Amino acid sequence: MKTASILSAALALVIQTAGAQPRMVPSLFATESHIVRFDSTGKKIWQAESGVSRDVWQLPNGNVLFPCNFKPGVEGGVREINQEGKIVWEFKTTGWVLSCQRLTDGNTLVGASGQCALLIVNPEGKVINEIKVKMQQPHKHSLTMARQLDNGNFLVVEEQLNLIREYRPTGEVAWEINATFRPFAAVRVQNGNTFISGQNGIAEVTAEKKIVWLLTKEDVAEMGPRWFAGFQIRANGNIVVCNAGGKIPFFEVNRAKQVIWQSSLTDKEAGIGHGLFLLNEASPHLR
């Protein structure tokens, strides 16, 4: 009888665990006014003013790096703050800035969409390289997301042209693909494939430009999708998606297109967000 009771209790625990909703991943979230930190319960535990921001990073030293647009369309920039909210580094420039990245050499990549250019800025705030992108009509979305790749090139999303391009530091084009929808972000993974998010979903394409996986709005209709914006690929292959302006602000989906967890907050509670950074995740951050 005692053994049977132990087995019954163990079975009940397995059933309970299997049916439990996974807790969300602690994250930084870039909204139209603030950078917000959420804990695993979905509670806001920290925030900092950012103006319009579409990208965010937590650096190895614990500081937070993000693009900021306090004077949208007139002046944009990138700001690094510590956990107390103190500015420890800042770069200001003309026009919109929608993305940024701290590079391994200590310089900072600035996606200056208002200038149709990538700016490489050193720690002293000097622009040491400028790479013009194909879209040469200044616009908020002339380039929405830019990342330096392991090979030193830059992967750039030019939303206005429905184009994703890989630029060499010299400005030459190494690879490009036209998206089948208005794109927002792109991530290059280890096998050479590229994930592209945008208005209608997320697509994985090969170096030969073949779509090998596609997540559509219909696949996650219960999330009330509006626009698949920033995203991060976890070590297990799952993808955490910013649903900018949609019913559920962000959620995690696996490769079988099943929703693993979703934000418990509404879009009004979380704010409209286009960028996120998962905390406590092992490097490299595929985002």
C-alpha cells in the first residue's frame, strides 16, 4: 500500500508538471518610451526612459545599451546606462537611430536609418567608418536592424526596399535577398541560414535563398499577431518573438510552431515593443 501511494503521488506530480505553463524568460523590452525589465512572472521590476527605441542589449558588465530617439526624426542616438540609470556612454547624431550593437573590439555599431548608413563609433564618440546602404532616401525605416556577423560583415534589413543585405566593411555587397513581406529583423545562424522577421511572419532561408521554415500569422493566430518585429533564437531552437502592437506583446514558439509560453500582460500593460533581450541566456545571443 505504501509503495502504491508513493507511485500515485509521483504520477500526480508528473501530470501536474507536464501541464504547467512554462514561466516567461526574464527580459529587457524596448518600447516607444522606455526600456523595461521583466522578471519570470511578467512583473516590471525596472525601467529607464528611452524615447522611441527598437533595440536593446544587456552588456557583460550589466549595463544596458539601446538606441534612443527623444527628438524623433531630428536627433537620435545610442545610450549606455548602468543599473542605477546613470548614463555612462552616449552618442548623438542626426535623424532616426533604430538599432545598435556593442562590437567585440569595443566600438559600437549604430544603425542610423535617418542617414541611410551604418556608423561605427569608437569609445570616444568618433565615427571611424560609415557604410552607406542601398536605400538612399532618408526614412525612419530605411534600415530597421543591423548586426555585425562573425565574419566581420554586416547584416542589414532595409524595410523600405523589402531587402536584406550583407555588407562588407568596405560597403561592397556580399549577399542579398528580397523578402516576401515587409521585413524588420534578421539573424544569421551557425549553419549559414538567415532568419527574417517582418509584417507577416518569420522565415528561415538558406544561403541559396530557399525558404526552409516559415512561421505565419495563421500559425499563432491566438497571439493576435500584428507585426513580427525583434526576435531571439534560444539554444534549444525556440524563438521568442516581439509581436509589435499585437494582442500578446511577446511569446515563445518552438520549431513545431507551438506556443511554449506567452506574456501575461496585455499590449497596453507592456507597451508596444519591437526589441527584446533575454536575460540569463548563454552567449552568443542570436538576435
